Amino acid sequence: MRVDVAFTPEQAAPAPLAVVVDVLRATSTIAQALASGYRRVLCCAEIEDARALRKEIPDSLVGGERNAVRIEGFDLGASPREFVEARATTLILSTTNGTSAILEAAARCDTVLLGSLLNLDVLVRELRERGKDVAIVCAGFQGAFALDDAYCAGRIVQALGGARTDAAIAAELVAASFPDALSGLNARTYGPPGLEEDIAFCARESVLDVVPHYTGRVGSAAEIKR
């Protein structure tokens, strides 16, 4: 098994298996929503696509943010703490970085899984069972490197083992430079204040037994199921 890390979606090369990481907060939120009982999450790059799906799909809710601020008119934001209980069958989600990264990875890679600290152990087990080369794709922030995603990617590299590219080694070194997950996530320099509770929530390790999978397109959205 060969493990690579792309620190932004644009850096990701085609691969048989990808893991998208937007630890603050999209991939953490999606994992939490599926673990709580939502049957699927539809990930949209554009706000208007999400609004249109909300009108078309019965028993659905729409959540999302831009620059960590809830989108006007949406039912919910993008905090994983808002999804500890399922309130519909389908969640439609649009975020600043994560949902676009998922769509980009799905266009380049054969199989796409979603990773976070919340599902770290079960994700690593599935990757080992699949035994394929893995590309860990960080969502980043507005097309640039994001330290929190690099930290999470490094934790996956550490746990997974296997042959590593230079980028994977770099991510592992980032992860090893922090004493714990909360320190690693708090090291980020982007985003507004006020996310402290979400950061603490997302820093919890291996508390969910779900690996979100990309299953196909619903219109312009990426469908994610457990």
C-alpha cells in the first residue's frame, strides 16, 4: 500500500482510492450526521444547487456555511453538534471548502471515503482491508494549505502505515509536532473566532463507527452514505 497526501484538492492526482479530509468541519459533520441516522448526505458546491434540492426532495433539510457563518435561509449551519439527532432522511450540505473537495475527488478517483478524527479507527481499518494505494485529499482553505487538515491527514498516515510519499511524511511530521488532537486543530490560523466548541467536538478521536462513502451523483450533488 502506498499512501500520498494532497494538501489541497488541486494537488490530488487520480487514484484508485481517496480519503477527503475537512476536519473543521464538513467531513466531521457528515460522519456525525450519518451516525445519527440521516440516510444520506447530498454535498453541493453551490448554494443555489442546495436550495434547489431542498425544494425537490421530501423529508430533507439543508445545512451549510460560508466562512463558518450559517447561510441565510438554510435550516441549519454546518456544525457537527447540530446533527447529533436525525431530523430528516436526507441532509443537503454546502460548505466553503469540504463539499467542493468531495466533488473534486469524486471526479478524479475511483472510490472516495471521508475521514476525520471522529472516525479515525474505523476508517483506518477499512483502508487496510481494501489494501489499495490511498490518496488523502485535504480540503484546505480557499485553495490553500490548512494546518488542521494536514494534522488530521498526518494522523491517518501514522495509523495506516505502508509506503509513504514525501507529502505523506510531511503530514505525519505535522501530526507528530502536536501533543494532542485539540492542539493540532487549534493551531489553524484561518476562520473566525467562536468555533471553540466545534473544534473540541471534532478533536475527539474514534468515537463514531461509520465511514462515509461517495455513492454517485444526484444532479450536481455528491451523494454520501455510510
